[in-house]
Amino acid sequence: MMIAGTGMSDKATRIEWIDEFKGFVLLLVCFYHIEQGFSNVSMGMLHLSALRMSAFFFISGMLFSTRRFSDFKSYFIHKTRVLLIPYILLSLLFLALDPILYHFEWFPRAPRMTIMNIKPEITGVWDYLYWNLAKIFIAGKSSIGSGPLWFVFTLYSVSLMFYGVMVITKRIESWIPSLRSRMTVAGIAIASLIAGWLLYKNHIRLPLGIERDLTVLFFFTCGWICREPIKNLSGSLHNNNQGTALRRCSGTLLTAGIALISFVLYAFVENPDPNFSIMNNVLGKSLGIFLASSFFGIAGLVATFIVADKLPNIAPIRIAKGILRNISRNALVILAVHWWILLVLRIVFKSELDKPGTAYLSAIIVTVAVTIAIPIFRCKLYKLLGKEKVSIRESLRIRD
């Protein structure tokens, strides 16, 4: 269940459905970007904007752990190695591969840049390069060529912030022993969300995406607060004691019911206009709608994957789960490569591809390209990912 930004790597603690959950959310991100890049592709991804990234940060917070780190310094060094350095190196690599740098006449076809409310006037390659570097190092949103890596930088920032929250919580408890840690953490999370909302409503953008960090910290914290109840629910459905068989069956039905009701409520409250965007800290017209849609979506996904973990281990289900776990293991590669491929298709071949029927070929092209890229990065360019070298077979493995 290891997720970038967590300290949990002990195989004995792995929970496969969490890897599958993470892989599924990443898949939704890829589908959304395909739909976003081609007007003739429609997969309903706009309606999932309120849950994709909030769900990812929720599950990351659920797995937050400092058990392997004795102090903040060791935690900081680890997170810098596995998150910040890959963010910088991959951002620079895909900036170097950006087709606009080599054929500036394509610039009008590229995604527009906005950096801390600045819409730069770009008249040449050097302007384009300068503002891409500003996106990477000042806005914390990566380069145009690797846009989704903003998530990696945000996860890095929020992980360090939450470590600070835990330190503050312990100190407050030493002053006021009657306070419970979860209450203190919840209070800090709510204050962080309010700050993120106020910055959004006042159109304030801060360096390094601090405004979105404040919003994301809320979901990250909620994941940490909910981890024990979720762990207990998941564990109760896997109790092999014969005396609890009826209880286990009832628990499965209850969890399935929670998933169904959550998705129905999500469909009822979700509103894709204006589009929610954690990356830009765009939270819609109503904080209540944003929170309700996010939490109904998260609850539905969590319950669904807990129930799916109980499905028979037949070949189609086993293969589907294996693919999702592989996506989870190769998240950094997939986030960067799928976007770069789409950028090239959008800039160079959009007029040929973006037609009814043929536009969906972009999904096939992206899938093939990412599949080829995974072993290249995991076997040859693994240092860019902050990971160890693995074999081609291991990098593409979908079986346990």
C-alpha cells in the first residue's frame, strides 16, 4: 500500500486495495487529461473533478507515518529524495523535451500559462523557457511539458506541513492535557481549509502553491483521522473466524450500501460548473458543495475498493487489480509521460486526431507510449525517480 509521501513500506502492512485505489484515481486523471485535450473525446471526467485529487490526498494522509524516522531532519531528507528531487529532475527533463522549444510557431497551440495570477506575455523561446522555470521553481506547478507533477510537489509540501502539525499537536497537549490529539489535528485542518478558501475567494496566489497546500492539508488530515475506522472496517470483512461469517457478510453488504448511497449523493450535489481544480485552488461557488461532493466521492471510492477486495480471485478481476497496482507503483512515470505524449499530440497532431471517432485513438497512443516508457524509466532512468533499478519484467508486473 506504499504511496509516495508515506513512510510505510513494511510488506507485512501492505493493503492491496489501497494500491488499487491509488491506481484507479491515477487512471481517472489520465482519462480527464485526454478528454481535456481533445474536444471530440467525452468520458464524463468533468463530473469527477471534485473527487479525483481530494481522494488521492485523502488516501496519502491515511498512510502518513514517521515510524522509520527519528526526527524531522531524517524525514525531510527522505521526502526530499523521493519527492522533491524527482519533481525537479522530471520537470526539467520534460521541459527539455517540450516541442515548443524547438518550433516556437507551435506556441499558440500550447496550454496557456498563469503564474500567481500573472498571464505572461511570451514572444519567443527565451520567454517561454523563463516562464516555465518560474512555473517549476516559483509556482510549484511544474513545466508545461510535465504539468501533472504539481501533485508531487504538493504532496512533498503537505507531508512536511503535516509533520509540523503533529509536532504542534504534541506541544498543545503538553500545555492542555485534556485535549485529545485528533481534536487538535481536526481543528488545525479546519483552520487550514478556511484559509485556503479565503485565499481562493480573494483570488490570492502565493509562491510554491501555498494556497492549495492549505486546502490539500485538510484532506490529507482527514485521511489520517479516518485511517483507524477504515482499517477496522476493512479488517472486519476479512476475519476468517467461522463464528463471524454472518457478521462479515452483513459488513460487506453494509459497505456496498455505503458505496451506493455515497455515489448517489455525489451525483446529486456535484456541480461541474465552475470546474473544481485542486491544482489551481479553484473550489467552486460554495464551500459546502465542494466539501460534500468531495467527501461523498471519497466515501464511495473507499467503500467500493474495500468491497472489491472481497471479490473472487478469478482471472479478469485479478488482472484488473494487477493493472491498477502497477499504475500505482509507476505513478511518477505515468503522471509525467502520459501528459507529455498528450502535449505532443495536442500541439503537432490535433487537427488530424481531434475528429469524431479518431480522437479516441489518443487513448491508445498514450497507453502504448506509457507502457514503453515504464521499463525505460524503471531500468535506465530510475535515479530520476528516486527509486532503485528493477528489471523490465518487474516494472511491468501485474501479478503478485
